[in-house]
Amino acid sequence: MMTLQKSSWIEAAEPDVVEIHRSRSPVGFSPDPSTPMTLQAFALVLKGEEGFSVCLALHGREIRRALVYAVDPSPKGHASFAEPLRKGLAALKGLGFDLESLNLKYSPAMREVVLRDIPVILSPTNHRKVQKEKTDLLQQLQRQADDLPGPEEELFDDPQLPATEQAKREQARQARRDAATSALSKLAVEKRVEEQAQALARLLGELFAGKKRALPSPPAEAAKAKAAPARSTAPAVPPPRPAQPAPAPAPPRPMATPPAGLPRAASASGWTSVGTGPAPRQPEETMVGLRQEVDRFQSEKLLAEKRIAELEASLVQTRNESVGGTLSAHPSTATPAAGPPPHALRRPPQPGALFHVDWDLAAIPGDASREVAEIHSSTFNVQLSLEGYPGQNCSAYVVVLKTAGGFRVYLPFRLLASNRLLIYVPARQPGSQDELSRVLREARRFLQVVGFEIEAAPREKGRPFPPPELRRLLFSEAAAAENVR
């Protein structure tokens, strides 16, 4: 049995998350044919003081929250989560979701990064913070709405006041009037969103209970449902068959309202008289609705920008904690310095750093055709500020050379805007296979923490290794010439 929870998020700390299953794509639902929405599904296994618990969460942008359901524990109690997880996954599959299991076998720092990408999970601290911000925002909007000035305020103005003072008072009243109108509009949006969430919760409750059969619509169709409603989880009810349109008079301009007693419906060219159909919105209602939509998007934009800033600050803190004291100045947090260029200043490495820039290297030394054992390159660029250079897109590589004296590892970073190659080297080059494995683990961990994903350059039969483009970029005289400009 699935029990709807009061909270809009799942409160969980990083060590308490055991498993996460996520839908591969969203599914469309329509509690009301006029309000289609798409949902993303999640199933989580959490570890608590009493044992394990399983939660389902369906997150929708339209309702700005998640609907969280607790799955009843198995008869064995909270010691096992296999049976409730199976039931939860089966319930979501019955709604049309295709689920995949997320890999959580990372370090605590990387797990934090993964969990921040799950919109239904909040840490206990962030959960309390979000709840407080939401409550404070609604209270502030209500205070602004209650401060709407009435016409009686003007009666108390002294007519003997100077015109400038009267203008100031009227300007202040107008500012309060505008703020109250905007607050009322935002409160109306919040109320409508909450009503949509409640309607969706009722529909999902009936689907989970088997009272209705789920007919989820594809996301692409759900996005177009306002123009042409797609398949929905709402029961299929054929629309009423309209009667033959009555002949309309030919006035000099379109009528604002149809004749009394005759139902009306909206068409692309104006009002069209029909036998049955819903009454269209008046222009004033349409303008209010559009204004509410604008206010809603602006409110969401502000909240999103604030949330992004918090996540970026938290990510920087996590990066610093995960690599603090083990690497040279962290690329994502280094501050560009004024004055001589960084390659002229040559910042010394931090004490205890595992990797540091070798300022004497303009390209990787060695015979590329004979000594290269491995090359890994980033699959995408990342915005970084390295060693005092201004923030810019960078690509990263891991190069392993096998020489007569052992192994040599290099971490080149290509600064695209500065057109430079910064080559990081380990504090001590590996002397054995075990040491090489350890250095490569640290190198991959370092690159993952700053945002890179790397993949090995393939060895293809009949083609030189490393590929010519990497030779020119990392090994050739051309790379060295570019780097010393």
C-alpha cells in the first residue's frame, strides 16, 4: 500500500541513501484535460534507525514539488527492503514508467554531487531551510496583499497639502497598490498550483488503489495537450457532440458576447455560436491569467537562480573538502591575479599537493609513437580558472608514458581562450605498476571532482596511436610553439 506523505520532498542525508531508481523519461498525466503535466518518478531505499524504508516520489514542474509516497514495509519488518521495493517498482511500472537504477558506488563527495541532481531529495538542513523560505515567502505575499490601499485613504489627505506632498502620497499609495496586486496574483498562482497537486494526488491514489487504469500519455503529446489533449490517465469520456452552428448575424464588427441564452465557444477568429461548449474567458480574465503566468515564471526564475547559487557554493565547498590538502590550487576556485601572466609568475605548488603544474613543460616530452601506453581525454569541456588564468573552457587529458626508467604520468589541461597547455605532473612519478594504479586513481578522482568525464583513446588496427590530432595537440613541436607565445 502506498501512503501519501505531507512533505513535498524526501528528507535524507547522503549516508542514509541505499538505492535510487529513476524513470528514464517523464510520463504525461492529466487529472484535468485542461491541465496536462509530465512527471518524473523516483524510488528510494533509505536506511534509518529502525531499519530500511522505501519511498516513491513523483516530481512535476507544473506543481513545483514532488508527491511522496511511503511503501508499507514487508511482514518481516524494516530489516528487509526487497519486498517493498519490488512492490514500489511494480506500482510505478504500472503507471507507465521505465525505471533504471543509479550507480551510487562513489566516494561520499561524489555521492553528494549525484544526490544534488535528484530533485526529490533534500538534506535535513536544506529541507528545513526550504520550508522556512516557502513559509516566509507566502507570509510576505499575504502581508503585501493585505496592504492594498482603499479609496478611503485619500479622504484623510489634507487638501491644503502642497501639490508635491500630495503627489508623493499618491505615488506611495500606487506603489502599495502595485505590490498588493502582484502579491494577489502570485497567491492565486500558488493556490492554483496547490489545487493541481491535490487533483494529481487524488488521481494517483486511485491509480495506486486500482480504481482506475493508467493510460499515461507520451511527454511530447502531453506538452501539446493544451492544443490537442493526448492520451491521459483521466478516464476517457467522449466530448459532447456539438449541435449545428446557428447562423450568426453580420454586424459591422465581431460581437463581444453572443445573443442571450445562446452558449458560446472560443475559436481562432473570435466568438463562435455553438449549441454546446464551455464559456470562453473574457479578455479581462485572459489578461489576468497571462499576468499570473508571467508572475509565476518570474517567481520560479528567482527561486531557481537562488537555488543554483546555493548549489554552486555547496559544490565548491564539496570540491574543497574532497581534495583539500592533496592537490595544488583547485582549478575551479583559483582566482585570476592581476599583473604579470601566470606563466611568468610561476606559482609554486602547495605543500603536500599530489599534482602540480610543471611550468617548464610546453608539451609532453617523449616519443609519442613508441612510449605512449595510455591516453584518456575528456568527453566535454569544463569552465575553470587554472593557476591564475581567467575562467574559460578547458579540456583535460591523462597521458601515461612507459619508458626504460618506468612510468611517467601527465595531466595536460588545454586552455581554449588563452591557447595554452598547462601540464600537471604528480609529486612523484610512479616506479611500479601498483604506484601507477594509485596515481591514475587519484588523477581520475581529481578530474571527476572538478567536473570532467574521461574516456580512453581507442587503439584501432591500421591507425597510428596516439591519433594524429592528439599528437599535434600534446606532443608535437607545434604544441610547444603555441604554448610559449
